[in-house]
Amino acid sequence: MTKKTYQDKDRDLDALLRDIETWFSGQGYQIQTNKTDGTWFLQAAKTEMWRKAIGASRAFNVLIQGQPKDFSVELSTGEWASNLTAGGVAAVLTGGATLLVSGLAAGWSKKIESDLWNFIDQKVMFGEKAKSVQELVVLKTQNTLEEKLKQLRDAYDQGFIDEIAYNAKKLEIEGQVRVTQQNAGTEEKLVKLKSLLNAGILSQGEFEMKKAELMRESSNSELDAQISKLNAALAAEIITQEEYESKKAAIQRESQLAGKIKQLQNARDAGIITGEEFENKKLTLQLSPTYKDHVTS
């Protein structure tokens, strides 16, 4: 049994296990894995006939424990678990983990072990970093939407919906994916901005101005979502091309007005303009020929 401890690495341990799984699969091993809180476990073994040929009846065990910044990786050999999910990791390891066996199998196992450690060291050094909360939210949403796209395609292939309905729904779901990614990026930038403000690197005024820029980006993502729905309605022939152009122009004007008012609010909050100036400028915007038909109460 050999073990290494890695500190201050900030690595995505799910990705590390997947990389190790790919490494074994590429060499013709059968794989099974088990994951619990803070523990990742993998078993890899060659076919029964191959193992008998070289006298190696045991499987490779890879045990990862810890958190993204500080974790350990342990390699050993042990009996292949007939049902890893039912037995659990502890049952496999307490069943008799050992380093290696003798003869031809020992030499083969040592070579595999050495190559695997080299691979793991490289992945720890250059592999994927642990994902932020925002990135995990995006991944979860993307997986959900990708599953929806798959179900939509299956429904179309089986003739439950026609091509027009399929294309309309597909456009809508793809628009949701883009908006999710954009919103997550904005949220992450806001968190970083707040940390710079708290550290005294940005003044309150600078913070508000930068925040306003991010809010404009966020408004653009909301605009994309609305236009994506319009595209879907057009593709489904729910609205005409003329209606599409009219509604799209109205949405863009509303988005521009909302963005400009948000800039004014940030300027007021940062003390750049007074409350009275804010109200006057806001009224001027709302009464301008560009926006006055789209003011909401």
C-alpha cells in the first residue's frame, strides 16, 4: 500500500477520479467506483482470463480522501468487490488490502503503480481546479437542460411533436443555458468586487460604478432571454415576422431604459448625484421620445 498527501492544491476531486477512471479504461480495465462525503474510491481489474494467465487475481484500489485543498491518494490491491455499491468502500479495504503480489504479477503491478503515480502527480499539478459555488450551480443547471434537450429530441424522433414545435422548444432551452452562464458569471464578479471593497482596494464610488457595469451586463443577459423566447415563438409560427420585429424593438427599448435608470440609481447611491437630481434625470429619460411609450407605473 502506498499513499501520498497533497496540500494547498485546490483540485476538483470528482474530476481527478474521472481522469483516473479514463486512464484505467484506456488500458482495457473494467472499472467500478463509489463516492461518499469526502471519499472517492475506484477499483480496476483486467478480465478474469487475463488475471489467471499472469497469476494476478486482485484488483487495483484507488482511495481519495479529503477536500479540494488538502487530500490524500492511496493505492493498493484487493479483492474485486462483486457489488461495490452494496458493500461500500470500508468492506473492500477491510477485506484485505495489500501492496502487491509475487512473481510476474508483482512486476506487472509495480509498473502499473509507478505509471499511475506519475499520472496522478501530473493531474494534481495541472488538472482541474475545484469549482466555485456559482460554477457548480451552472453545471447542475446545464445538466438539467441537456437532459431536457435529450428528452425533446426523443419526443421528436418518436413523432410526438412536429419539427416546428421541436425547433421552437430547442431555441428556448438553448437560450436558458446562455442566460444561466451569463448570470453565474455576473454573480461571481460581484462577489470579487465586494471583496475588493471590503479590503479597501476600491472606494464605495468605484465599487458602485463597477457594479453598475455588471448590472448592465446582467440586463443584456435578460434581454437575450426575452429575445430567445421571441425567436422560439417565431419559429413555431405563433407570431409573424412583423410582430417579431415590433416586439423585439420594444423589448430592446425597455431594456435600455431600465439600464439607464439603474446607472442613475448607482450614481445616486454613490453620492455622485443628489436624490432630487436622480428624480429629475429619471423623469427626463421616461419622457424622452425614445422611451415614453414604454414607461411602466
